[in-house]
Amino acid sequence: MITADELPLIVQALAGEEPAEVERLAGSGNNLVARVQLREREVVAKAYFHSEGDPRDRVRHEFDLLRHLWGCGVRAIPEPLAVDYERRVALYGYCPGEVPSAESLTGEDVDALLDLLLAMHEARTAPGAESLPVASGATFSPGELLEALEARRFGLLRAIEPDALGQRAQAFLEGPVRERLEQLERTLCECRDVPLPRTEWTLSPSDHGFHNALLTPTGWVFVDFEYGGWDDPAKAISDGCLQPRVPLGSALERHFVQGMLARFAQPGLEERVHRLFPCWALKWSLILLNEFSPLARQRRLYGGFDGPDPRPRQLEAAATALERTLEA
């Protein structure tokens, strides 16, 4: 993977000029991200995490999806400027802004997210959309989703280190999580193998919400599309409600769900959300336990994270997310 010392030369090759300044940005999650000052503008350089344990092509997912959306006239996103697929580095327009607090959000803010997701849905029919990848973790039948949940649960059990906190996480996976998954298997047995028609798929960021949004002087800009691609609209609705870092709250969740159902206007979508929401809530419970894997620590270090052990907080959040599997 690219180091911070190597980044300026790669930026120079992509931008066609030597950068005046390259400033690493804190809190960049899984990746190495820097603000770059060029002669006439500021840009963001993003070097993507990659390892044998996580071989997903994050740069292609994000850059190609953003390029497609930008070409369709979507502007509530960073402008994709240049990319080096081999080195897994891309340049984007710099968007100065602030991540909101959950308490500050309004219905108008949620409407901005709804507008983005509708624009992405409409972009699914534009030339080139068919070549975009499937979103990370996307599934298109209940059976496929249930199999993915069990695979994720089993993978975590294998990866968790057996210290005291890890043993608590393992007990959680072997007890409440396993029991809930078995209940969902029974509930969905009759529709398990019913696929979602290709014509009803949508394009989605797959990790959308106001944790990945910046309020800029010109409006909302939504970032972090590295998991994005073709997805199930029912998952897109569930993800918007379930992301835990900047939660919507019950009133804005209803606003979001009703807005998605009205904008998409797909027959059977509301029923599918009702049926599959507990599965997606279970998946979020499992996602929150990723911090227990050695691979997660590698990603945090690459992204410049230097803080307290996140595992106690994540285990508590996973238990809260599991409670939402009882909703429908």
C-alpha cells in the first residue's frame, strides 16, 4: 500500500503539477487521505487500503461510481478528477464542510439524502451503468442474505482474538446472534429463494447517512462511496435507518422511509423492507464487531487512527443493533 511519504509524487503524476502542500487529514477511516494544494485549486488525494484479507477494489468501486454519477449531473458528491488504479490512489475535488450532529438534523436535511438516492436510482439507466460493480455486501434474495449473515458471523468467530473482551464477543455471536439468525431462517423459509428482478436494482453508496456527509457553504455533499454499486432498494432504505454514527431518530427515520417509498414507487418494496429489515439490522450488529478482527486494526492504523480501544463501545453498539432485529 502507498505510504504518506510516497503520496506527493503520485499526486504530482495525477495532477500534472507539483503540489504546494500535502496535508494528511485525521479521521479518515480505512484509508490514507490528504488535502492537496495545487496552483489553482484544492483537491483530496485518497490512497485506498488493500490487503490479502480484504482484497476489495475500493478505488474502482468509488471512483467509477462517482464518475458515472458526475456524468449524469449529480453534484452532491466529490468531483472525481484522476485515478491510478494500479497504485489505488485517486484525486477528488475538495469539499470543505462539517459533519453534522444527530441533534442538528432536520427533515430538509434528510430530503437532501433522499434526493441523492433518487438521482442514483435514475442514473441506473444511463449508459455505462451496467459496467458498475455490485455494492459491497449486496444480496438479491433472502436466501443469499441469510447465507451472507452466517458467513460473516462465522468469519468473526474465527478472527476474534480470545482475550477477555474477545470472549465476550464470541459468546454474543454464539448466543443471541446465532439464535436470532435461526429465527430469521425460519421466518423467511417460504420466500428464501425468490430473487429480486434485475430491473428493480438500484445504485447505492451502501454506507450512506450523515456520518458520511459534509454541510458545505453550497449545501450537502455526501462522501465515501467505496462500498457502493448495484444494490437492493430495500437494503438502501434499511442502511439509511441503521447506520449508528449519526442516527436519524424515530421521526426522521419515518420521514426517510416514507420518502424512499414515494420516490422509488416500486410495487412490493414496502413489503420487502418490512420482511428484510431485521436481517439488515443483524448485519449491522455484525459489522459493528469488525473492530474485533486484526484486519480492522490494520485499516485503522493505515487511516491514521490513534485513539482508545474501540471494542468495548462497539460490542455495546452491536447489542443495541441486535435489538432492532425485532423491528419490522
